[in-house]
Amino acid sequence: MSIRNISALVPAPGRSIPRWQRLAVGAIAVVMVAFAATALVIGRQVDEAMARAQLAHPGDGVSALIMVAGSSDTPVAERNRAIWALGQLGADAALPLLRSLAGDAACNHATAVCQHEVGKALALCAGQFNVGALVWRHGELAEAGRGPVPQGI
């Protein structure tokens, strides 16, 4: 697009911006704010899941999440939360565990981890792009997904 074409989009002095352009800019702003807010909430939930896992398994946050996700003594809902958080972190150290948890059976949330969540976490940990993480994954959380594989799983 050349300078002449761009100047056609700017109203002449004394003329107002058309209503549809104001609405379009407003809609884009609302979507961007909603996206950022949602992404920040997800980041906070990942941080909370790591903190909860570290209560049961002190040390590295990703290692603690892996231990929770792989523990048959942990309630299924807590294991699912750990699996989700590992996926959001893109924790490649979790790939062996996630592969072992993946199955073909239908989800039975009362007795086993959610296969849909395991599949999503597998994809994210294997490198699938997570656009929301661009907003919240920084500092320690950015490094958390690249930790060593914990022993004793």
C-alpha cells in the first residue's frame, strides 16, 4: 500500500471518521483486551497449579506437576489440572509421562485422566504454538517448561 492509498483512509480536515471505522477500531480493541485478560488468567492458573503441586512435591515446579500428573494416589481432578498446566507451559520434560497416559479409551473423568486434555498437552509440549502464552509466559514461567526430566516417575 502506497502513501497515496493510505492518505485516502484519513479523513480530510473538518470531516469525521466514518462510524463503521470507529466501530471496527472499537471491536478490535475489545477483542484485544479480552484476549489479554484471558491469557493473564490462564497464566495465573498455571502458576497456582505449580504452587499446589510443589506443596506435595517440593522443588522444581515442572517436576512437581509431572509427579502429580503421574501419581495414581492423587485425585483425578488434580492430575488433570497438572496435565493442563504442563501443556500450557509446553514442558517437553513431560512428554514421556504424557505419552504413557495417552490411550484410545473414551474419557471417564471419575476414574482416569482426561484423554482430551492429555492429547492437548502432548501437542503443546511437542511444540505446538500457544498464542496465549505470549502474554503470560515470561521470566521463570518461560524457563519452567524446559527443565530436566524428574526421576522416580
